[in-house]
Amino acid sequence: MYFLLSHLSLLDICYTSAINPQILATLATGKTVISYGQCASQFFFFTICAGTECFLLAVMAYDLYVAISNPLFYTVVMHPRICWSLVLGAYVYGVARSILHTMCTFTLTFCVNNQINFFF
């Protein structure tokens, strides 16, 4: 469980790394317009974190289910190799989901002159 919690905390650090630099730049310069590419890349990295977190929470639910239903067989069922493969699968599905969402979102034309306007 601590192994999975460490990956969950890593994803929380990635959330702040994906969003905060642009927020700080906006607050420092007062410029409320970012380019289309910056918007797409920020959206891509944010959705990687969001998708991976959803899948990782599902893995954590499975881990808890195994721990409660078969406590004596827990170490056999949740072998470290299985834990690594479940976490790797969560990251792979998170990246695949992010690619799909970013492509679907940014093929729609919702930006004017390739810029995104923020309204604060």
C-alpha cells in the first residue's frame, strides 16, 4: 500500500508542476493570453496526471480488496512484480487516455487566432 501511495503523491507533485508555472507567469507579467501550443501542452500534462491518478486509485481499490478478502494470501497475490505491473499499466493507460483527450479537444476549433484568453 505504501508503494501505491508513493506513486499517488508523485502524481500530486506532477499536478502542481503542470499548472503552477503558467499561473505564476500570468500573475507576474499580467499577460492573460497564452499560445495554442502552451495551452495544448499544459492540457496534455494535466490530463496525464488526472488519467493516471484515476487508474492508480482503481489499483489501490483492488489492493485493498485483496488485503481484506484474503489477508493470509496477500503477499502471494500482491507480489512486487504484480504491483509494478499494475502501476506501469496505470501510467500507460493514463498516457494513452491523455493523448486521446488532447487530440479530441484540440482538433475542435475553440481558439481565436491560435491564442487562449483567460478571464480573471
